Amino acid sequence: MNDSTRAENLLPYDGIALYIPNFIEQNEAAILYEILLETIEWQRDIVKMFGKTHILKRKMAWYGDSDKKYRYSGISRSPISWTPELLNIKQLCESFCIHSFNSCLLNYYQDGIQGMGWHADNEKELGNNPIIASVSLGAVRTFRCKHRISHHTIDIVLEPGSLLIMKGSMQHNWVHTLPVSKKIKEARINCTFRTIKE
């Protein structure tokens, strides 16, 4: 696991995004990917847009402490109990971030055709200036950030076993996306550890 003091902020202003490659060693990351693929209770993500309900192609799962419900895009999720593997990754993130997490949103992208549109993780349940630890497993994907006012864009290449920490005022000032790429044929699992406030 890399030293947090070596991580540099990739955002030029108005927020913090720290990228740590090889946060989880490559062989271990590959094993974790296979375990999560088989053991996580994946379901289709459902969102409400312009008053209509849409079932998305990608799959998701919400894990966490028993009382940590999460509401986003008009949908309320109740958490599934932690698996041993998720707890282990969570504890690694907590030690690195010096911050405790009580929930995790997982996304499974079958290939590069599945992505996620522009958004910010600014739901009220996350509180002001949330800290989010995002662990990537599987395919290499590009994570794109865009400033709300200047429209300055930053691309971050997320490698398997890497950790991306988003904190400070980032969710207020930046939106982010996982762009579609037809060239990518491999699947990816993303684990985003969060703290739901009371």
C-alpha cells in the first residue's frame, strides 16, 4: 500500500482528488475482483429522470451498517450486510484516509459500453464536503472531472487496485463521469466507500 504523503491533488482548484495507484497489490486485486463478482448481490440500477423510471444496464449494490440507508436519483436503498472482503477493503481505506466509512456503493460495468453520466456525489445524507474512497478492480477506465463554472476538465486513468480519494469541496464545485469507450471489452468493479450522516 502506498504512502498517503506522496499523493498529490489532481484538481487545480476548488476541491481535492488524490490518486494512489497500486493501493492493492495486483495479484490481490485480481482475486478480489473475482470474489466480489461472485459474492456481491448485484442488481440493476434504477434511476428517475424527468419523472420517468429507467432500469440501467450496469449493475450495482449497496452495502453498509444496518441503519445506513441511501437515497439518490429518487431511489432509496437499504444496505446489505458487509462481506468479509468488503470489510477488509474498507479497513484499508480507513487506515489510509484516517476516516471511518459506514457504507459502500458498488458498480459493475460489464464492458466499456457501460458508463455513468455527469453527476456529483452531493446527496444530503453524505453531509458537507464528504470524503469518498473509490477502489477500482478489473478493467482500466478513464474518470473525467469537470468544473461546474470554468468547465475545466481533468482525466484520471483508474487502474486495477488503485484508490481515488475525493474530498474537500470537490462535490460542490466539480461533476464527474465514467465515459463510454467501445474499445474496452473487459469488465470493471468500482467500490466507493462513503459515510452516511445521522
